[in-house]
Amino acid sequence: MKKLLLCLFGLALAGALNANNISISNATLTGQNTSSNFYLVQFDISWENSWLTSSGPSNWDAAWVFVKYRVKNNYYSAPGATGSTTTITVASTTGLRVGMPVSVTTGAGVFAAGTVVTAITNGTTFTVSAAPTTALTGGANIITGQSIWEPAWLNNTGNTAPSGSTMDMGLLDPATAFNATTNPGLGVFMYRSANGTGTNTWTGAKLQWNYGANGVADNAMVEIRVFAIEMVYVPTGAFKVGSGGTESGSFTTGTWSSGATIPLSISSESAITIGNSTGNLWGTSTTGNNTIGGAGSLPDAFPKGYNKFYAMKYEITQQEYVDFLNSLTQNQASACMYSGSSFRYAISGSSVGSYTTGNPYIGCNDMSLGDMTAFLDWSCLRPMTELEFEKACRGTANAVANEYAWGNTNIAGSQYTFSNFGATNEVIASNYSTSAGNAAYTLTTPNDGTNGPVRAGIFAGTGGNTGRITSGASFYGIMELSGNLKEHIVTVADTRGRLFTGNHGNGAIDASGVADVANWPLPATGAGACLRGGDWDHAATDLRVSDRSSGGFTPSGRNGIYGGRGVRTAP
């Protein structure tokens, strides 16, 4: 049996690294079972400022842990590869993987850049994403396939949760039963098993990787990477959309005609009618960027926020995005990489493995809808809907007219200065409010070289503050839902958005760098998406929970105020 080469890698996403120092260590493979074709992925995990409470919001924070693997070494065919269409013939397909970028490294044949393996037909033929631009006619033609990172499929049994922790398996489709090949486990949620607060330090966690279902041979040399993202549990429960205020384009009931909105209770996941009549969901605008769209409906499958889900505790950070880029093929990474350098965006590099950032702890801005959805597909998450956004902010509490995510209308109004600028402990040095909600928006963001998004979790990390209002936290403890970066959200205002069924990413994006999940918003046009939550460069009114000034706007490009976060339906 060949020796396994392990690449041990912990990804701390968003506030994880920045605010709560989440880390994966001592990752290794152990306990190979060749009869059932599985390994145990063993690792230690820790993060600070964790909680579980059975009172109040009755929720907890968790780590979403998922694994990537790579079959070590590239594929090299014997001389004599042939093909003029998308079907290629070689002496042996052993070592090829679906998704591998391929090129002709010897001989006259040529594949276009970005060509990948789409299927392995049998022991001597495979198909590719595009026919060769110059036919392979045998002779000296040698094909090289580049090794790739792939999602590890996990079994739903045989996993070990360390003492004091609980593990819940996240399936590709949480609504259906586990199946090793059609509905595998893509990751686990790890959280406290009893009420408490403080630092989690758990050793010896084990996940059963079904390498056989992934098509990996018993004697293959592989590398693994273990990733962890801090999440917050949002429990099942009724809530209201619309605050009873006057926010732009706000949700309201169908009986509304003018003035303050009338909050609508969301009390199930059943279909919702959109229209201006009694009992329906409606909006205060039917045109422009804040429109509710035309009359219609949200089907049963559209996630409405009533059922339980997890949301990322923080917006995606630049380090998170760098680690994503460095796990792609070059063609994918080039499509997802923005090369600008304004408003604290500092990601640089020209090739996979070289991407880095000078601002690893800062919210990742200049993120297009396509960038965000590709990241979420890769991390086995999904986009958040507008209704889930208001639930994540407001929770089950009574709506407060014109409120922010921290539950009232009081917001800091003086320009901040910073200490430890750009560091893991970046904090507000002056003008941090000790009574009102703190947030990054036009009145608090300096209009100089420091303008741009701030460190994830910064407002909870100033002066040891943990209060909901001054830290800018939502009802459930989710950070920066008001301010910092406008977030890409699934809209209810257009036909594409209303088709969204809450499908999760499967851990892999397509060869061109685009999320390929059914019924997600369309990156090329922005259809199905909008922007919510406000940002560092706009007025406080944009930060209000029920503000929909961009709820009917379809963003498709990159911008220094655009970011995002993911959610996942809870097991």
C-alpha cells in the first residue's frame, strides 16, 4: 500500500480567524477500512467566545466543518492519445478524475485553455468539455491531467464527537435520507452539548470519509484539507417581515396603502401569495430598485425563514476568499479573482497557490454575485433569502419601526479612528458608542486611506464589549447584518428569485468558475438576487432591517461595497 501524503490545513473563515480564532490542527487520516472503503479524518478544533443557551433566543454558535481531498500527482497518458471530438481515447484512464484540467504536453494536438474531463467512459475513453482545437491524431500525443481538490463525501455513521460537543451531519439534500453516492454527507456542524459560554477546545474529532464513494482507490496517495466556518443557529419559529416603519420598499401586508408599513407574520414554510390583498405579502414599491415585483407567489420550497437554519456569523473575509481561490483550478481561480486594490481590498497573486491578502481579517469586498455563489457552492452552503435575512436580524421579537439589526433605532454617528489597523485585533480607538449600535456606514467610516469595510466582528471586540446593541449584533448574535458590506441576497422581486428552492452547494463549481446549483440566482445578469443590509459608504437608512432600497436591484458586477455570507438549512 502506498504511503499517504497529508496536507494539513485549517481554514478559519470570516470572524472565525478574526474574532474568535477558530482553528483546525493535527488533521490526519487514520483507521483505513478497505472492506468498506473509508478512512477516519481526525482533527482537533478550537474557537473562542462560543455559546449555547436554552433560554432567550435558545440558540448556539457552531463550526461548519468540511473536508477536501486531492489524489496526489497528475495524470499522464501514454503516447498515442487520439480524438477530434469531445471523446478522447488513451491507453488507460487510470488516474484520471472528473473535473481535471487537461492539456496536450507532447504532440500536435491542442486543447483550449480550461478544457476539463467531464466523464470517464471506460478504461480507455473519456469525454472533455470542448473538442480539441487541433485534433489529436495519435503518434506522440501525450495528455496531462492536473490534480484537483474535490469534496470528501462523509458517512452519516462512524463519526466521533469529542466530549462536550455534538455533531450534526449536513447532507447534500437535508430533506431526504442519506445515500453514499446520491446524497452524501458534505460536512458536520459541531457545537456545545450543554449550556455554556467561552472557548471550545475539542481534540480527537473523527469524520468517516467514504473514499470509495468518491472513486478513490485503496492505495491512492491523497492529500486532505479540513476547513471550519463559524455559524450561528437560527431556530424554527414565527417572525415578522416589515417593521411598521417607513423604510424604502419595505415588506408589508397586502392591505397596506400608504404611510407606515404593516408587519406580516411568517408562521410556516407554506407557499406565500404576493399581492396587494388581505393576508398576502406585499411591498411599498412596485417599480425601480426597491420594487416588490408583480403579483405572484413564493412556493413551498422557497426558504422563508420559519424553519431552522444556520447563518455565517460574519461576512466572508479576504482570507477566506484567498483560501477558496487557492483550492481551485487556475481557470476557475482566474474567473473568481479580482485584481483591484481600492477600499481595503488587498487580494493579490497570479496563480493558484500564490494568492494572498494584506487584509486577511477584513470583509471581502469587490465581491460579485458570481464570486459569492461560487464560494458558497464550494463550501457546501447556499445564499440567504430576503425573508431569512429579516429573521436573522429581528428574530422572533416584536418588530420595531425602522430598527437596525441590534433591535432599536439608535446608531453611532461619529467618525471612528482605529488601533492596530488591519491586524487581527483591529479595534475602534475613538468614537465607539457605549450606548448606541455601532456599525460601519458613511458617518462612521473615515474619509481617508482607512475607508472601506472593517474587521469582521470589530464592534464586539472593542473594550471587551459583548452587549447586543453596542456590538451591533442581531437577535441571534450574527454580526454586521447592518452595515460594513451590502450582501448578495435571494430576492422575492423577480421570477428567478422566486424559483429558489434552497438547494445547497455540492462542494464543487463548474470548470469556468461558476456555481452550478439548480435555481440559484444567475451571476451573468444578477437575476434572482438583490442587495440588503447597507454598507460602509452609504447612509444609515440603508442599514435598517426592513430597508429594501436595493431589494429589486439585480447586481452582476463587482463593487467596493459588495460582500456576502452563506447559510445552510439545519439538519
